[in-house]
Amino acid sequence: MSIAITYEAPETDEMGIRLTAKEMGIELTHIPFRKVSASITNEGYSFRTKGKDYTDIIRDTKVVLNRTQSKNRRLYAASILEAFGKYVINTSSVEHVCFSKLRTLLRFWKAGIRIPQTVYVPCDAHDHISGRGDIIHNEEDIADLIQGTISDGPIVIKPDAGTHGRMVRLAKNREELTRLVDQTEPSTLNPVGLIAQEFVPKWFFDLRIIVAKKCQGTPRCYPTALARAGFKDFRTNTYLGNMVFGVRLPSHVLEVAVQCGQAIAQDREAWVLALDAMLNAAKDKFVDDEHIKAELEKLTEPFEAVKRIKRKQERIMDFSTWNRLLEAAYHDYMSVGPYENVKEVIEESIKRSNNSILFHEANACPEFWEQTRLVAGINVAEPLLECAESIMDHQSDCEIRS
């Protein structure tokens, strides 16, 4: 019986998982999830591509690492493989919560975890009257409902299922709010209604925190986090060009992060999650913004060198060589004085404001190989594979006892 990984086409994270599995002495089977037919009949199931039958491979698999590259596809993959009797990391119930920002926030809120003030309005900006071509405009009513709760300051409009900061927009006044509501249409990123949040003045960074639990083990939060930092936008997502820093977390943040993981996964035996958090820290700017901007400017060239390596096509054609180049580029970036200076500012800010930390999102399939591994020192492939092994060991123990 084996551990398998499912994905459409391998990206660096999936290649990194396979490389880590080899280093750990784990045989990892690949199950494709794109041009396949998953068939169910009263006699059983089959799983095939045009060129290969994977049915027996799935029957011989106990645990699957679900790395299909979109939230919807991961939900389908998890549902199918769990119906086939496989333990999927992360399970479909965990994926279902992480798929939606609102469902995630509700879990955090019920667990007593601090979150940004959030309003959900289950109404679309426009109602199209079938057969008449008429449109009912709801944007003013929706803006009234949002401002009736979040009355002071700017308001952030977010898609429920968006990633990488896409369609996250800031309204600084009523006119902008009404315009952004008017521009929001139902989509796969935002199926029903609107989510609005208070604007949290988080200074110049936010945090990506990793939590995990092995079967029969206790949840743990890794002691370092990936800080995404910059002044380019109110969003600090790295897809917008912001820089990354590996920072230590104080004990309080570690404890709350574990509570977040438990709120999402609940009674699931094994899981690995990435949490997004921010601190309401802008009122405690103990270092001048211009000084930090100057330090970040000094990091521009070494960070551009990292981005040039990341864009190279060799990452697919010659992964080992590309990986060595990436590791060297990140080492050079992290070795210069301004990196350590900004890192110290972030760590001090977290220490001073850790009681004001707000958690706002969870990711069941985090990207990690290119940043979290090299900057925060967390190779997420390791807890994924360790969780899979722990499920295998527990199932074997149960079989022996029975």
C-alpha cells in the first residue's frame, strides 16, 4: 500500500514534494487529475486516462496528497478519492472550509479567534429579470448595509474564493464603495453576494503561518513565518511584487495559530494548513516609514535576481539545476544587511503588537517551495509526507489489533 500525489501538471511545489519524498525514502505514486475518467457503477469504480488504467494503483493507495491546482478541482478530487476509500490530505471537509473566506472566518469567530470586522451581504449588485431584460440595481442598498456596520474609515471588498489578492479592493469613501459594489458580478471567485471588511492598518507587512497535525499527534505551529512586506499597495501579497522575510513568532501567536488550525480541521486526523494573519500595528510605528522604504530599496536588486531565477523555464526542464540557482539567489538576498534590518523591525513589531493579531484566511494547498521553504525555513513537503505516513502507521496498527 502506498502514498500518492495528485495534480494536473507538476509545478515547483509538486516537484519539490517528489524530491523530498525521495530524500525521506518514501515511494510516492502519481495519480493524474486532468484528462481522466472517474467512473462509478453498481459493480465498483474505475479511473483511467486514454493511455493508462489507474484503477489498481488507486486500490493500492492508502493516502493521497491533494495538490490539484484550483480550489474547485481539489474539492472534486478529494470527494472522488474519499469515496474510493482513500484518506486525502487535506480532506474534502477542510478544503470546503478553506474554499470560502466567509466559512473560514465563521470557524475562527466561533472559536473565539480575533478576526477583522466582517459583513456578508447575500445579495448581488444586479438582479436580472428573466424574459424582460430589466436590471434591478442593488448597489446603494448593499452599500447602506455595509456602512451600517462598518461605519468608520476605509472598507475592503473581497471575493469569497479569491487568491493571490485578486479582486481585493479598497473603498476610501461612499462613492468608491458604491462603485466597487456595482462592479462586483457573480463569478467562480465570488459566487453569491459580497464580503466587506474593515480596513486594518497593518503597517507594511502581513504573515503566512504554517500549522500541521499528524495522526495521533498534537497540532503544532512552526516557530517562524513568512512575512510579505512592502509599500506598493495596501495588499502585501507577493504576487504584487512585495518582498519576503523569515521572522520568528512569539508564543502567543503560536498558540492562537494552533487554535485556528483546530477550528478549521476540527476532528480530522491529519492536516497541513497555511494561515494568513495581520497585526493592527500601524499606530505603533517605532521606525519611520521612509527608513524602511530606503532599506527595501537597497534590497531591490538582490530580490530582482531571485525573481529572474524564478521565471526561468529550467524550473520544469531541469529542476535540480534550477533549484540550486534559486537557493543561491535567496541566500544572496538574505545575506545583505538591509534584509536583517527589515526583518528585525518586523519581529519587533510582532512582539509589540502580538495581542492584536487578526487571522483572516486559511489555505489548504499552500505554495511553499520557492519562498516559505527558503525564507521561513519550512519545507511544507515534510509535514505533508509525515502526515501521510502517520495515517498509514495508524491504519496498520488498527489492522493488527483487529
